[in-house]
Amino acid sequence: MKHSVRILPVILVLAMVLLACRIETGLPAKATAVPTTAFPTEKAVQVVPQAAIPLNPSTSVSTQQETLVTMYQRVSPGVVSIRVLSNQGEGLGSGFVFDNQGHIITNYHVVQGVTDLEVDFLSGYKVRGKVVATDLDSDLAVIQVDAPAQELHPLTLGNSDQVQVGQSVIAIGNPFYLSGTMTLGIVSGLGRTLESMRQAPSGSYFTAGGIIQTDAAINPGNSGGPLLNLQGEVIGINRAIESTNFTTTGEPTNSGIGFAVSSNIVKRVVPRLITDGKYDYPYLGISSTDELSLLNAEALGLPQTNGVYVQEVTQGSPAEKAGLRAGTRSTSIAGLNAGGDLITAIDGMELRTFSDLLNYLFADKSPGDKVTLSVLRDNKKIEVELTLDKRP
């Protein structure tokens, strides 16, 4: 799926967003602002085997506080600091223990271009790690460490399909070198999309789906750390922030809009990264506006705004083979051509926006699967069947 074409101006500076959460010193690789050995060793936190208590208005303040304290004590031993050295200098990100075999999950952009990598556990134990697989589409990476069994506290992946807007969540990570930091917020939105870190053949970038939006404070250094529900389950991996605020060194700071890769995407991708070294995403081969406004629909001569308008079809793609049509006639809006298909549903599921289509493909489909598209073409309803390919 190609990156969507945005017709109306939006305030999304994704080049800044993608790398917003790995803090960099900005010094040459040979210079280290704060040597690793100079960081104080943190005391181990005793794991308290007590189930988290969901917050609700009738729960007393003291009980709510106990819930958060207990949950942090249970979960934090599974969260790690990831110190990296690259040509850009020293950097810091976050991650968490995935299994008892020493696999650590983080963001790809945390380990991108590293020449040396260290994983620090909450107990103070430090070990070098090796990047064994990466996924640029969802910005995920798997690190392997050889650590004693007592240091490995795998976190449980929750079901992100059950996440609801408004529910309380916490983020644990290492913002601004403050290891083991916990922040509290809510789920602000679901089904968001972000620009992938992998280029499409056209030169634009693919789009990543299955993104959770949160207002829990996420800052440089939080990347790769877990976003958790109050039962201590990982529902997302903190990936990016959107911000117009910057530190004195030029790093973006939290503005209440953070993004996390949903846990169900992690469940699909990470096991394949461990076994096969890669994960293939389903590919349709169209680009579209993110969402049709009334002005867009009127210019295109469409009777509705719901649906995915086909702005471009990639040559040789499943979409082209199935005969999907892109717009070719100019309109009153620059860059928006009329005459394209409007995809209104996929496999019977109604589509409101391009994000709906991407999220369905990411969560439920694989290369080789067949799908049925309901299409509005020249104001007539037709169905188009096609077989998904893998992203080139």
C-alpha cells in the first residue's frame, strides 16, 4: 500500500515524528557525553505478585495509588534501557523483554545504524545485545541478549482489539536518560496511521497501520518502551510523538499526542521476525487521500464522503491487475483528479477512510489472501475481487 496523498494541509511533520523518541547526544561517535559506566546502578525492584485493580470513580484515591504502584513493581523489571552508539553519537531508547530466550523488542529507529548496543536491566545488570531482525514498515526491531534467567521478565501482550478510547494506560521508558520513568494517560484514538520508514518503488513511503494514540507523556528516550493497560499487559509499543515544542538541543517534546504500534501487530510481526528474519505485509497498490472532505467529494462529483478514493494505481500491482481505476481528469483542486474508483467496503466491512482499509489489511490479511472490494464507479456499484501481494 503506497503512502496516502494528502490533499488538504495537515500539521503532521512525520520526518520529525518518526525519530522523536530516541534521544541523541549529537556528539561524534568517539565522544560520549555521559559514559555508560558513569550511570548509577539502579536498585532492583521486588516483584509483588498482586493483580492490578482497574481504576474507577468509586475507588478511593489510596486504592488507585496502590494499583499503580503495584503494577509498576510487577512490570518494570521487564522494561529495559537500550544504549546505542552510532555515527551520530550516543543514543538512548527503551524496550521490553519478549520471551525467556532473551529476545528484546524495541523500535527500528532506536537501533538504526548502530555500531554498538547495550541493554540495561532494572536490576543494574548490563549486557551487549545484537540486532537479529528489523521491520521498517511498523518500525520494530528484535534484539538478542545472553542474560541470566533471573534477569528475564517477559511482559504479557494484551489484545489491542479490546482497547477503547478513554481507558487508562501507562508508559514506562527512559525519557531524557531518566530510566524507569512511568507516565499515566488515556487512549486518545485508535486506528491511526503513520508513515512507514520504508520507501515504496515510487519514491514515496509506505503507510503503517494499527497505531494507538495516547496522551501519556512520551519524550525522547521513550521509543520502544511498552504502553500498558492497568492489568499490566502491553497493548502497544511507544513509537512517536507529534510536537511543535523543542528542547534547547532541538529534540521534540511531549505535547499530549503520542503514537504506539498496537500489540496485535506485534503479535503478528515479531514471531516471524524471530523465525524468518522478516515479515511480509499485504499489498494492494493504490494511493489515496486520507479522508474525503465535502469540498473534495463535490470536486470529484461523488455522492458521498465515506470510502477510499483511488488517486493512483501502481503499475503491476494487484489493484492494476484487478482493473481498479485512478482519477485522470483535473478538478478545481490541484492534485486531485476525478474519475477514480471509490472503494466503499472490503469483504463486506464498510470503509470510512483510507486508515480503515489499511488497518483491516494489517490486522487480518496476508499476502496471497483474496479480498472482495465494493466499489462505486461512475456512480454505479460493482464488486472487484483481487489477490493481495506482498509489499515490493
